[in-house]
Amino acid sequence: MSKKATLLLSILCLIIYSSGAIASDLPYKPGELIVRFASKPDGKQRTLTERNELLASIDGGNVKHSYKLVSGLTVIKLPTNVTVKNALAAFKNIQGILYAEPNYKLKLLSTFPK
């Protein structure tokens, strides 16, 4: 994914998160969440192993992809028996996770000029 697309995805997540409601009428990819992990108490980012350990402790799947542009932003692949709605409820109050949102499907209607 390009840096511009990643930035757009991050902005969309922040807009949806700040609205205080889940946009249930928007299409999203089943079995995946966009999760932003909090930094550790020392200010360092959690490693891939640490992120997967936190997810394993709540049966929350595993890391599919991490983005460098936004620290802690990660795509999570959920276990097959966990729905997006159930995972969102489970991730809501987990220490070490700043927010979790469905992996909304985006449709770009135009391009950025070069």
C-alpha cells in the first residue's frame, strides 16, 4: 500500500474513531480490524512479538501488517470464530490498545496530482 493510501486510511480511522460511533452502514473486510497499539511505558513501540503476545492473551488473532507511517497502526487477522463486532467489544477496554476499528473498504474516486 502506498504512503498516500496509508495516510488516507489513518485519517479515515481517526475521523470514524472521533465520531464516537461505528459507521455500521459502511462496508468492511470481514475477519480483520485496524488496531493501534499504545507505546510501552518507556515510550518505545511494541515489537511484532509483543503485539502478537497481547493479541494471544485475549484470543484476538494475529498481526497481518504493521504500518510505519503511523506508529502502532496494525492490521489484525481475527480468528475464524470471532466476528468483527465481537472483537471490537473485546478490544474496547484492553490496556495497550489505543483503538480498534473495522478494516473499512475504501473506494478512491480520484487521484492525487504528482
